[in-house]
Amino acid sequence: MTFALIAAQTPENVYSIRVEVQGVGRKRLQEPADGRPTVHTVAARAGVSIASASRVLNGVGGSPETVRKVRAAAAEVGYVPNAIARSLQSQRTGLVALAVEDIGNPVYVEMMRAIEAVVAGSGRQLLVHATGGRIDNETALLRRLAHRYVDGMIISPIRVTADHLAAVTDSPVPVVVVGQLAEDAPVDNVRTDSRTGIALAVDHLVATGRRRIGFVNGPLDTVPGAARDAGFRAALARHGITLDENLVEIGDFQYAAGRAATERLLARAAPDALVCANDLIAVGALHTLLAHGRRVPTDVALVGMDDTELARMMFPQLSSVSLGSAERGRRAAELLLQRIDDPSLPPRRAQVAPNLVVRASSEVPT
């Protein structure tokens, strides 16, 4: 290959200079050593400029005829976009992250499915992180957003600290928090009302004639644990029922913890109903009650919370308070995508109301 420098004098005595690459002419540009077709390959096959091909391949557009030619050429040569190069150019990764305590918990599975549906509709993909509910894991993930490895994050922490809020507000990419935050928190937030949800369960049990209502909760240092404890105590007081602390047991938001906590409660008290802080706890409580020969609901009525698939899979089927996990996920995803498109939006709040679903586990005994 040689280069020729050619000068030509115009009638106006103005010299024009051009460089010709001899030995190349209109020969198609070579593919890289690994054989993968590039935007140059597509442009040559389509007979358009590299700039025009790049605009079409990056979704910027072009004339209908150019778009048709470039897309046909890309399909013909088997062109696959380079995601890394595209993200460097657009400052977008095409990825959104979701961080939750436990990806095996059915409530997060339902939330994740709803988020993924919205995210996929925008042409993005969802990354899911399990934090184990550890504050250090969650804040580390939020700090990593400084590397812009995703376009935004949805996080559902069960504990909210000043470190969480600082990391969210310092993040260079949008973050939506699913869970209860202070009203003045400067962050997009989707929440429900656990306190009202527990009250719905207590109201239902009182209406069916239950008075010795027990409560199996998760840790009180978590946002949901504290809210549900306060809701349970307030609901009993509203009905004029004196709380017996022997009917309250604290464990964790897991199946095994629910079984163990119910064992401890039954060893010292005889409830005629149990409210459980989530469905995993309720399933553990159901199995413990049955193992002790207690009939559900004849001897002990049972109500869970979250209304996940587990509630419908048990026998008897579990009454449960729905906190709209799928709806919270959908709204969080919508808020995040809006924030990605317009970072100047003011902080938004979305509230999903709880709803009691009554099933066989709490029906009126006959």
C-alpha cells in the first residue's frame, strides 16, 4: 500500500491537495483478526458511509432507505453490536440493578418479575443482587454506582441508615428505594403501609370472634419489623384487647425461624389466632401448629403477610395481607426509567395500599 500526494492548480491559481491511497481503491475494508464484522464491514456492504451506518446501528436513525440498507447488510454479515463501545459512546450501559435481601423470598421474586417486565420493555436488562439484609453489603453496592456499571438501581433495604441515604443521594446514577423512608428523604420512593396491613389482619380475626391473638414477627431493628409490631399493638388497643406479651414472639423473616418462634410461643401460651409478619413465617407457624395437633382454623386461625404464591400453595390455604409486591416493583421500575430519562425531576413518592385476602386458614369455625 502506498500513499500519493497530488496537487492540482485551478484556473484561479488556487492549489487543491488530496491524498490517495493507492492499491486500495473501493476494495471492501478488512474485518478484524478474529473475523467479527464491524461497522466498517456493514457500511461497505450497504454502500453507505461509516457515519451513516453507525447512526443506524446505534438507533439514532437515518433516511428510510439508509436504515433499510444498513439493517439488511448487518443481518447479511452477522454484525453484533459491541456493548462496551456503545456504552462508552452513549454513557448508558443498558443495565438496571435490583438489590434485595433474599432472592429466594417469594415476595422479592414477584417484585423482580414485575421490574424485569418494565425494564425489558425499555430495551434494558436486569441485574439482581442478594444483600442478605447486611447494611455493609447494601452501602457497598450503592457506592459502586460511582463506576456507572448500571444506568440505575432499585433497592429494597429492610434496615435504612444514614449511610444508606448518603450513598443514595451521592450516587451519580438514579436510585429508587422500595420501602419506608422519612417524608423529607430526597429520593424517589415506593412504599406500602405495613402498620395498616397488620391492622387489617387483627380486625378480621376480632370479627371472627378471636381474642387471644398472637403475633410472630421478624427483627424489631428492621423497618418492616418495627412497623408491624407497632401496628399489631395499636390494633389490639383499638379493639380494647389487653396485650399479653406471652403471645408475641420475635424471630426472623424466614421459614425455619417461623417454625422455631411458634414453638417457643406455644410452649408458654395458648393463642386462638396468630398473625405472622410474612408468609414464610406463616408457613413455618402452620407446620408447627399441625405438628402440635392444633387444627387450623378451628383451634387457631392463621394470617400471613405479603400474599405470595406460598399462601395459595398451603393446605389449608393461608389468609394473607397483600402489600402489592408486584405493583411496588412495577412502580419503582417506572420511576427509575423516568429518572434516567430526566434527572431533573423532583423526588417522587408512590404508595401501594395493603389488602387482606381471606382464605381457609382464618375462616369462622363451624
